[in-house]
Amino acid sequence: MKEEQVKDDIQENLNGKSKDTTSKIDAIKELIFGENIQAYNSEFEAVKADILAKKEELQNLISTVESELLQNIDTLSTDINIRITDLENSMNDKLDHLDDKKVNRKLLSELFIKLGEKISD
């Protein structure tokens, strides 16, 4: 019955009688796909729903990883700042200790000149 209706619709269109384009397309779809089109549509909807669920799951995973990375970066930054401060303090302590051990050559030469003057007097 449907095939006859489609054939009639096509024949009427060829004879110059116009029909609604949508109904023609629907009739052709029904002829070609028949009852399978509903099964295809339900399968496509299931695949679409699955893809959307996976997309949401991936977005949640991405946001979780992003927050963990930001937290790790903050922790690392704090650790590096602490280490740099410790290194600066250590270097300053060593420089102060070095100043005590090493005598300035100019000061030493002036002291030797004064000692020489005292010896000669």
C-alpha cells in the first residue's frame, strides 16, 4: 500500500501536480528504509547519549587534573621559594664568615707600613 502511494506521489509530481516536498521526502524515506529507520534513530540517540556522557566524564576528569596541577604548582612554588631563601641565608652566612677569615690587602699593607714605622723609631 505504501509503495503504491509513493508511486502515485511520484507519478503526480511528474504530471505537473505539486505536493508538499516534506511529504514526498518522508514517503521516499519510508519506502527505502521502512521500519528500520526507527531502529536506526534509536541507535543514533543511544550513541549520542553515550558520547555526551563520555564528554561530561572527560570534562570532569580534565577539571580534576587541572585543579591537582594547580595545587602541585603552588606547592612546588612554595618549596622553591623556601629553598631559595635558605640558599640566600646560607650564602650570606658563608660570606660573613669569609670576611672574618680573609684580610683586606690594602688594610694589611697599611698595618705593615705602620709596623715598619714603629720599628724604625
